[in-house]
Amino acid sequence: MTVRSLWLPFEVADVPAARDFYTVHFGLSQVDDFDGGVVLRVPGPAHIELAAAKRDGGPPPLAFELADDAAVDAHAARLRRTATRYPRGHYGFEAPGPAGATVMVWSERT
């Protein structure tokens, strides 16, 4: 598996305030938004995803972007998972990871 980008999701109480903090003080650029969150590009192959905090209190997922849908399917087979198309157009799957965090493996919209 060749990881194309690492995504670090963070749940925050105030998405606009968190977005402004990272864009103004650290110069990150917003590259996407969705209902309840935004995605910021970090220099290099990494992103920070800021999403409205959930009530369940569990740790946010750790996400790995792969090059394409075929790479996702190959990795899903190794972990005995089935990939699916997410509502925003991404293709991937989730699996339980260490320390209780969910690991997401996906490819960008094609």
C-alpha cells in the first residue's frame, strides 16, 4: 500500500473559529468543506479535517488516502473489508484500529 496523503481529523466545538485559527495563524488553506466541517491542506501530503464534535466521545478516525479505487479494493481485501462510495464521492472503508480509533482507507473522488 502506498499512502498518498495522511488525514488528521479533529472534532472541535466551533468549526469556523478553528478554521480561522489555522488559516490565519499557520497559513493553512481550506481545500474543501462539507456539512459540519472543513478540510485544510498542510504543507506536504497531509490534511487536517475539522468537524463538529460528536456526542459519543470516541476518538476521531485516522485516515489514509490511497492513489485510486483499485488500491483501496486491494487493501480492503487484505483486511477482509468491503469498500463503498461515501456520500461526498470518496471511495473507501473503515476498520478498527489500535487504541480504539477507527482507521479509514479511501481514494479521492474520481
